[in-house]
Amino acid sequence: MIARQDRQLLLTSHNPLVLDGLPLRNDAVRLFTVERSNRGKTVVRRVEVNKELLDKADQGVPLSQQWVMGTFGGVPNI
């Protein structure tokens, strides 16, 4: 069977532990944050996988914890 390259999967979750299963070193896997602006507009931003993010993960700080700490945005302002 030949894998089709023209497919996408969008996954949303309210559980940050889902982040820990993402293979972020694979450039085909993209992570986005979705927030509301001060005016109520939806703002979508791609999280750039950089050396800092990967170094923290390698040091034992999982992606879910980095999100809770506000490292790459998307944390609700409550």
C-alpha cells in the first residue's frame, strides 16, 4: 500500500499531556497555538520548534510542562 501525501490531520485537545507524544523533530508535524486577542479575534500562531524548546525537552522538561510555563504561548489568561 502506498501512503498518500495529500492528507492532513488536525487534532485539538484541552489536555496538555497530548503534547508529550508529538514527534516535533519531524518537520511534517506542526504545532499551533490558538488564542483570543484583546478584541476577541482568534489568533493562530505556529510554534517554531527551536533549539531552546528541544533542549528543555532533552533536559526532562516535557512539552506539556513547557506549555503550562508559558514557554510558547497559547496559555489561557484567566
